[in-house]
Amino acid sequence: MTAETTTSSTRRPEALDRVVIRFAGDSGDGMQLVGDRFTDVSASFGNDLATLPNYPAEIRAPAGTIAGVSSFQVHIADFDILTPGDVPNLLVAMNPAALKANLQDLPPGASIIANLDAFEDRNLEKAGYHGNPLEDGTLDAFRVYQVPMTSLTLEAAKETGAKPRDAERSKNFFALGLITWMYTRPVETILHWIEERFAKNDLVRAANLAAFKAGYHFGETAELFDHPFEVHKAQLPAGRYRNISGNVALAYGLIAAGQQAKLPILYASYPITPASDILHELSKHKNFGVRTIQAEDEIAAAGIAIGGAFAGQLGVTATSGPGVDLKSESMGLALSLELPFVLVDVQRGGPSTGLPTKTEQADLLLAMYGRHGEAPVPIVAASTPSHCFDTAFEAVRIAVKYRTPVILLTDGYLANGAEPWRFPDTADLPDISTPFATEPNHDGEFWPYLRDPETLARPWAVPGTPKLMHRVGGLEKEDGSGNVNYDPENHEHMVRLRAEKVARIARDIPPLEVDHEDGARLLVLGWGSTWGSIKAAVRRVRNGGRKVASAHLVHLNPFPANLGEVLARYDQVLVPEMNLGQLSKLIRAEFLVDATTLSKVQGLPFRAAEIEAKILEMIDGR
Amino acid sequence: MAADQGADGGAVTLTRKDFSSDQEVRWCPGCGDYSVLTAVQLLMPELGVRPEELVFVSGIGCSSRFPYYMNTYGIHSIHGRAPAVATGVAIARPDLHVWVITGDGDALSIGGNHLIHALRRNVNMTILLFNNQIYGLTKGQYSPTSEIGKVTKSSPFGSLDYPFNPVSLALGAEASFVARTHDMDRKHMQQVFRRAHDHEGSAFVEIYQNCNVFNDGAFEQILSKEARPRMLIDLRHGEPIRFGPDRELGIALNDHGEAEIVTVADVGEERVLVHDEHRPDPTVAFALSRLAEQPTMPTPVGVFRAVQRPTYEGELQRQLAVAQDRQGPGDLRSLIESGGVWEVS
Ligand code: SF4
């Protein structure tokens, strides 16, 4: 098939309710940048959206190869959507490798915009093509638009004086310009952004502006395309919105929690993908009194945060799986010291170095059990990018109130994915502060482990307070006095007490909400970033006239108090997880429920269709 | 002298008792740790600090029990991590006085990374490294400061590991204050500790400490009463470095910049190195630290280096203040609304 050559006289935009666009190119082609831009402009335009960035672990994998392909998928819609979209409607392929790496995801009839200039012999060969897919019928099932983006970009940038080698790098903005026209996005916003972002480099700014405009005008005038499309604003719940990614939401959540806990944040971490952006974001906000420290290693990051907690600040560290391994011993210390401390695990594909830039949910059991001894810690997990704000706040609330380390689980998909966020009014955020101890509490002495009878939290006495000098450590201590104690009975008492303290948090968290439908016999139970795919799958099943219920866990330890009762209401329980069945194991062990696992461990989130198929299979007993 | 308001309103002088906890001290009888503890507890009332302003942070090992015996704030943390935990305390509360108690295994083996990074950052803390050249708590394995060939339970045929020289290591790690003392001389310890406490930034003190159970007499050759005049080279700022029963020996730098022992009468007084703690470049201090490969040869003690450099937490405080100046005090609402905001009605 060849390029479309229809001429249209009307060229009026055709309205779509939703579209999924995937930008794909070399990792040096700037696909994440233009994907982000398209997302932001769509968000502020008022669409609902979800994104899925996907890039190689190598900073610059060999150019032109499949290994070096980087992509950014964005789903925009005029209604509330839940996932970045199962399959793209449009693929922008900047070179043959980008085409080859993404083609299998396209449904028949999807559109492809290919950078014609890049489809020459050398690139085709590097991508592993023997012929030219643009010519040999490989793409017969698709609508293909061949656009010489590189040469048009060079042509457009000529007058800016940029050297061809530099100007060529603006071709991602050509693509962005073209897509901006195709989907009738506001042009001014992007022009303004380019002006600001490249304010310091005249040549680059001029070349990017020229390329963007050229792409836009190409769409308008080339008549290659029938007509543009438009996706109207979504009817989202009333409120004020902004677009936000998971890592930024998490950083904001910590800042908000610090403020509401009346504690300065002491954030120590070691650079690791995909958690580093939290450090980057927090380090910009020192005016909030946020202290950020890039530690010498993962262990030091945890130690510094714990030292900060002892001294009366909000100690936080974030990392990914490999860092959690290294911080296990420190978690045990924080648990034994009974100090507030938040550890964020932005999960990625494991084991070992695994898939640094890909998503996975396989650290649940690590969070639950990855320490020696009986060492329970509360665990909360975020469901969507903006939910990272709420869960960061919740993790801090629990840590401070119960004087305990808390693990917050997010993942690579949430960290880098973005969505519109109806942000809270800051005036509505609860006060989560806790008073420091100021007076001796036991016959004129200070006993550091004399507990609050309700929460079992110990008093938090910070250095500098007269008369409350005390020593804490990792050795077993006597309850109450806190003195080192090796007595057998005392040890068992302390082990049980620490478990009870965490278990009691169940009284202080909301019951699990079930999205139930009369007649549903199957419950889909999820946790973490599978939220959107599960919701979308459930919607589809219901639209098909079948009955299904769903529920999503935010608190993984302790579980909501009603979980057992909820599970008992259904004949079947399906747990979709990006691991081999870790939540299933926990609920089987705890509630003797014969849960079915739907696993996916490919470094990619579930497609709604995959979960939908499994639900139907289970309902129909197929 | 620190003074407290007594019940009758009069000033009460703090004493050793105010800095001693009620916990029974549990080191082996005769352990060098006792004399260090005594030196520190006796010194505290003279430093003009109050017990609540002090935080003692330790790792794991015999000496790391130290914080339990001090009536101050204290954390007995995990093996090797004391400098990291102490960094957190110091950053959070620059008004406190943070002391790190560690040993040769704790600081130089499992915690080597944290030690060197605390030193280069110049976090305001006093680090006392109890060097007994052995693992005591785990009952006698060779440590990173044990001499080559050392026969222990874990090295029946002799240790193969080349040892660290803690002072050289600290100097190499950009420490702004480096000193050495030993458990046989309370006065010397207290002089050095006081200097370390007064120093702004990371102050590193190596203490030769005898483990009479697993490595008795490790420092005998330099610390016995008879040996000291010949074997201990007392570094005093601004003075020519001389030692020997009749101060007949001195230290001079040779043509390669290495420190050498010379007979003063032979080379002339003007060749004897005048000790300068404040020399910005650590090369000469390093040369002094290399004089004795092991504490079996004439060994310098005292302050090797004391230079001024901004502290980590001081600079961090400055950045916080600058950020407030430039961006104004943090306002959560405007932070959240910093992305493009739109309204759905
Ligand atoms: S084992 Fe050695 S260092 Fe440890 S307490 Fe006994 S004598 Fe002291």
C-alpha cells in the first residue's frame, strides 16, 4: 500500500472520542520529550489521558537498532479513561527499528506515520529488515503516511543558521508539529514552551520552532491527510486539575505530609532508576525546609534518614528493588528503634539489575518479609500516578503516628506515567502531627519504650530536650525502660508487641471498598498500578452484559479489616499481578481463599483486554 | 565549665556523674575501653555542653556499647553505619554535638564507605576510632588493621591482608581534622578529644586501645612506660618535631618529601620539621603518618591536621536560607498549582 493521496475540500476536523498515539524513535531522537509535550498540551486542553513511556536502560544504545528504540504512548479521550490504551491507533515511527519494534502492537487499520528519510538501506539493515517495509507489502493492513521528516526539517531550519547536523536533531519537533495539527491541539502553548525551554540556546530554539511550524504546516498544506481529528474535552468531575507524573506527585505528597506533620523533611537517597526523579524534584524545593542528601550508597541513605528521625525530622528515602535489598538491615533498625521512617520502593523488573527502566510489582513479598527476624512493617501502594500523592501522605501519617518504618510501593509505570490530577485543596489536608515528648514519664525518669496504650507507639523524645536523654539501639530491649534485655520472655513479648502495633493500624484505615454489581460471583482483587487495567477490563465485561465485582488494595499490611469478609462473599477471586502471584500468596495464607492469579511479568502493564479475557474465561468456566 | 541552675537557684557545676548513665559497664576487666570512657566522662563537664546537647552514635563492636554508658542521647546502630546515622542527626540538628564511637572493624571494614564520605563532606562530628587491631566482640578474628601474618582463629596460617593505617586513610579521605592518641594517657586523650570537639567539621581521632583478651600488648612496643620516650613522637603545633629520652631525635623531610628520623646533632636543628597542623595541603601530614608502618616503630601521636573548611550542614543551612530568600517560604498551594492548571465545572 502506498501513501494516501486523497484531496479533501472540507478538511474539517473529525471528532474522535479517544485516540492512542505512540511516538517511537531512537533513544536519541527525543521521543520522551515530544510525548511529554503532547501530553501536557492535551491535559491543559481538558482531555483525560494516561501515558506509558518505554525506553531502554542504556542511555545511548546503538543508534538505529531495535535495542535503542524509545517510545512514548499517550491515550487521550473525551471521557474518563483508565489506562494508556491497549493498542495504538497511530504510530509515529522515526526509523525502521522503531517501526519493527512496535509493529506487532498495532491492530489492523491503525495508522503509521513513517519518517521516509530514515528508511534507507543502512537503517533497514540495522533494524533487521531485508526489504523496505514501506514498499514490500508488509504494511498492507495499515494506513501509512510517508513523510520525509528529516529533509523537511533540514529545509525548514536552513534560514536559522543551525548546522545541518544540529538541525537534524529537531525532527522530533517536526513530528510533534504534524501531530499537533492532526489532533487540533493548541499551537501557542507548545510554541511558548519551546521558547522558554530553549531560551538559553538561540540556534536550537530557532531550529526547533522552525521544525515544529514546518510539521504543522505540512499537515495543513500537504493534503496527504484527509482531515485533522479532534478529541473534545473530557467531562471529568468538577474541580481544578493539572497534569502530573507519579514521581512528582510522590514528591509533592511528601512535602504536603511534612507540612501537615509539622516536620522538616530529611530526604536521603542514592541515584537509581526509576526513583531518581523524586530526589530531583525534592531538591528543587529547599524553600520548604526540605533537606535532600545524595548519599554515598543505598545503606547510607537509609542510615541518614534514620538519624534524622531520631533527631526529630521526617526521615525519608526512596529507591528501587536493588536498593531495598541493601536497606533491609536499616529497616530492621528503624523497626527496633521504633522511629518514623518512610522507604519508597519504585519497583522495576528484577531480580538483580533486571529491567531498570521497565515496570513490575514483584517486590511485595520483599516489602512484607525481606528482613531477618520477625520484622513487620506497614505497607501502602499507589494505584495511579496522582495517587502517589495520597499514598505518600498516608505513609507519612502512619509512620509518624505509630513511630514505625513504612514501605510505600509504586512502580516504574506509575513513576513515569502521567494523568490529569484533580488536586486537593490544601486547606482540606488533615493535621497529622504528633507532639514530641517533653517531660519524664516514669517517676521522674524518661522511659523511651513506655507506650501509648491505644497505638502502642513509644514516645518520641528528640535530642536537645532536657531530662529526656536516652539510648536506643538494635539490641533487644526491655519494654518500657528500653534497657538492653536478653530475657527470653521479654523477647517474645517484644516480638508480639511489634506485630500487634502494626496489626492495630487496621483499625485506623478505611475498609476495602468494593465495586460490586448485583449478581456478581467473581471478584477481581488488585493492588498497585494494575488499577487502571482492572477497572477498564471490568467496565468492558459489564458493557458486554456480564456481572463482575472489583476491589483494589491500598494498604497491603495490615490489610483492611473487612478484607476476609469481602473475599468470602465471592465464589471466585481473580488477582491480576505483574509478578507470579505474590498478593495471591498472602491472601491464601491469611484467609484460606483459593485465589486465581493472572500473571504478567514482561516489564509492561497489563492490557485491559488481557484481564477482560481472563474474567470471561473464569465466569464462563471455560 | 557548664553550669546548671540548682533547686535553690544557685549555679550547680556539672560533674562526671551527670554524663554517666546508670547502666553497668560490661567490657572485659582490664579492657582499654574503660580508660577511654573515663577520659570522655571526665572531660565532658569541662566542654561547656549539656548532656541533652550530646548525641553519641555507634555501630557494632565492643567499643560501640559506649553510648549506653553515657547519660546523653545515643544510638547503638548497625555494623559500620554509625557515620551515616550520625550524619542524619548532624544535618537535622546542627545545634547538637554529635560523637561517633567506632572500631577498626566497624569503621574500616564493613563501614569503610561511610567513614570516608563523612570525612570528605566535613559533617560536624567527632569520630573516635578505637583501634585494637582485632575483632573483639566476635572473639578474635584479624581486623583491617591487624599486621600481615597475624595468627588468629580465622587466620591460623597468618593473615594475608595488608593493613590500613587509619590516620593515612583519613588524610586521604580529605578529613579536615586528624589525630591519634592512646588509652594509656588520659591527659593526652583529653587534650586531643577537646581539640576534636572544638573543631568545626569532621574530626577523626584514632585511639590505640588495648584488647587484653584477644590482642593483648598490641601496642606494648610503643606504649610501655620505658618505650614511650623513644617511640612516641608528640606532635605540637608550631614546634620542631623532636623526641627521644633527651630529645636528641627529630623528624626531617628528605629530598623526596618523605618523613625521616634524624639525629638532631647530625643534621642541625634547622632541618628538623616544624609541625604545622594548619598546612592546607595534607602531604606533609601524610608523610608523618607513614613514618611508622606499624605501631612497633616510633609513632607520631597528637594532631596531624586541623584545617578550616565549611561544614556540610552549615552549607546546607545556607542553601535552605538562600532558597527561602529567592523562592520565598514554601507555599504548598502554589507548588501544586505550578503545572498548567485548568478548571472543570
Ligand atoms: S574483647 Fe577486647 S576489646 Fe572487647 S571488651 Fe574484651 S578486652 Fe575489650
